[in-house]
Amino acid sequence: MAYLETTLTGTSNTGWIDRIIARLGRGVKAAQYGKMLQAMNTLSDEQLKQIGLQRSEIPHHAHLAIYGTANE
């Protein structure tokens, strides 16, 4: 009876759906980060200099661009 009541009232446990969505979201972010790293690594040293970056700073700036936070 409890199962039927929670299903009918819409209060059933959807935690597993939230976990799947969260995992998919993390996967998308990881793919975006990889693409950003790849794109930034194709820039020449002169192009990086023009935008004020050193090659060693690429992972930091890619992380900032995708995740909105600095990677520590």
C-alpha cells in the first residue's frame, strides 16, 4: 500500500534519476574541458602571448572557462 500511495502522490524516491542526471552532467563538463584543452593547445606560442597566456597556464584557464572555478 505504501508503494501505491507514494506513487500516486508523486513523492516516490527519484534520487536515482537525480544521480544519473548529475553523472551525465559531469560527463558533459569533462568532455567540454577536454575539448577546451585540445583547442587551447593548438594555439601557437605567439597567439598565446597575444592573449596574455603561457602554455603552462592552459589547464587552469580551460578549467576556469568550463567549470567557472579555478582548479586547485
